[in-house]
Amino acid sequence: MSEHAVVDENGYRCFCEAYEEPPGVWRALVRFERKRDHAAMQTHIPGMTHKIDETFATHHEAMGAAKAYARYKASQDETGL
């Protein structure tokens, strides 16, 4: 089962995900998209996904790490876009 959250930071939409793999081990990733690319009539929205290498014991820890990572990388404009 996975859980999702969205963070808006520095002109980016950051889609955070925490998922369990294998049971009892949680991982996290963040997909970055520019807010300006979400304009009306836009059919292709470029994005960049970052997988966090660290593993976590709980969903809460994984999601917290994903949100913190998203805010930091977006604030530093280090998203790869």
C-alpha cells in the first residue's frame, strides 16, 4: 500500500509517495513538476522523480522524509528540471 501527499514549494509541485516494500520496510520518492507547466491546455507535463535511498521503519517516517526532501530540493532548485 502506498500513500501520497503534495507539497508546493518555490514554483514546484512535489508529489511525495511512501510505500511498503517488503513488509515492514518503507521507502519514499518524490516527483517534481513545475507549477507553470500545469497551465490550461497543457497535454505534456515534464517531471523528474527522485528515489530516496534510505529505508524507514514506518509510513510516518517515510512520508516525513519525502516531504522534507521535496521542500529542500525545491527550495534549492535542485530538482533536475
